[in-house]
Amino acid sequence: MPPGVRRFALATLVTTAAGLSTTVAASAGNGGFLPGEAHSPNGHRVHHAFIFVSIFTGFILLGVEAALVIFVVKYRRGRRARTAEGPQIHGSTKLEIIWTVVPVVFLAAIGSFVFYLLPGIADAPKAAAADQTRIHISGRQFYWQFTYPNGAVSINNLVAPANQVVHEDITAPTWDVIHSWWVPDFGGKYDAIPGNVNKTWFKAHAGTYKAQCYELCGVQHAAMSATVTVVPRPQYDSFISKRAQGGAALGREEFEGVCMKCHRIGSKYIGPDLKGNPLLADRRGIEQLLRRGQGQMPSVGRDWSGTQIDALIAYTKQFAGSGGGS
């Protein structure tokens, strides 16, 4: 390829990549710079740390790249023969001191600021018992299960009281794999590690916020999303009171959030078609399947309560029949 063509192709590639990256950033809600909007006090502090660190690293990037361009231009071969030896550059004590001290100062500034913000990120504000709650978050292949103080359960939809401190205990069953709980609008990511509990908190206004598993956990990792629905405290109390009794609403969440990650009604997906499957109305059979698994299907409900299984049967029996998948 002639040199002129190579230069043109390289320039086209660089400008196209720059244009596409700008388009992606512009399409993001906050210009593509921050991971989400800060809707919790600890989320605000995470954003402050992100911006502060980005200023220093951006300055370093510009400085290093500018020096690189200067050196490339200044010490280029030019008309010198390929076999000619280039200029010999000897060490500079002053320069070596500068590029040692400046990074140390930058790292000290970054570390000091982050440690200043850290208590406000990790420690929840003090609140009366009536103004806070605790929710257990369990990451599973491939769904999120939320357990409330009264034992109520929801699947892939965490319901929380507005303008109150919500403590989150994040874990995964010992037989599962590592997941990562991330609500971009609330701050950082927290690993859901089998047999271990990571703790965090948030305090948000009423609204609906997106959540996602951020740890590659298997074939349906991309589908392991959730929502956080923040509602007034009376509505939250009413929800967990009704949900503790199970019912079809819980069954629908279980079917759509757990079963439909691999199955469909009326067509084959990862697993077999469930339309008309008599097992969907067989409580004993479906309980054994959930608790023990079968073939390539894992035991997705190994520790589900009787209320959870009853709720699932109450919903799935409408799809049962004499035919269908196995």
C-alpha cells in the first residue's frame, strides 16, 4: 500500500472513531462522563470522587501525550540516513526529580480527597428505627431476590421507602456464583459473593431506578436486570404486608423473572417450551424440580419457602395442560 494511502486510511480511521465516541457520549443522559445520576447522598460523594480523580488523570494524560508529540517531532529522523546514529540524550537530574515528585503529589491529593469522602460513602446517616429499613439482596443465576424484614419476598423489583435510609445486605447462596449489584444512580458496585455479606445503603426520592448485575455470571448474565421502586413509607409498608402472604403477584414475578430467563410459553428458548406442560399445575413435581434441578436446569428455587412455591403454582397452572414440553 502506498504511503499516501496508508496515511489517508489512518486519518479516516482516527476521525471516524473520534466521531463515533462523541456520538455515544452525547447519547448518554449525562454526556457519557458519569455512570449515572446521583440520587442518594453516597452516590453524590462517589460522583465527587470520580470528577476529582478525572481532573488529575486528564491533566496527566494531556501532559504525557503532549510530551510524546514534542519528542516525536523534535527527535524525528528527518533527512538523516537510516544507518546514522541519532542524537545521544543523557539523563537530567532535575527532570527525574520532577517526574518523581509530581506523581507523588498527585497521588497524595487523590488519596486524601477519597479518604475524606469515604466515611460518607460507607457509613449510613444516623436515623430513628422508624426512618430506616433493611433489605436482604441475593444474587442468583439469573435473577435477584429481595427479602424484607417481615419475610416478604420480591423478584427483580426491590421496593423501598422514599427519603429514608435503606440498608442493603448483599450476598449470594453458597451453591451459586459471584454476582455484582449495581444501581448507577445510587453509587458504586457491590459484589454478591456466595457465603459472604457486603453492606451498603441508599436514601432516595420516590421514583424508579435501574439495576444490573455487573459481574459476568453465566449465559443469561445480560438478562439479569432489576428495578428499584422507591415509594412513600405507607405504600412500602402496605406492599410488604400483602406480599408476605404470597399470591399471584409474587408468582408472576417468579415466573417472569426466573422461569422465563430460559423458557417460553409457545416456543422453545434455552429450555423447552412450557405451553401445556402438566407439571405447571403439579405442586409436588414443580417443587422437586425447583429444589433439585434436572438435566441442565439448576436448582433455581433450592431455598424457596412454601409460600413462594405456592405463589408460583397459583400463577403457572393457567399454562398447564395435557401436552407441551417436558
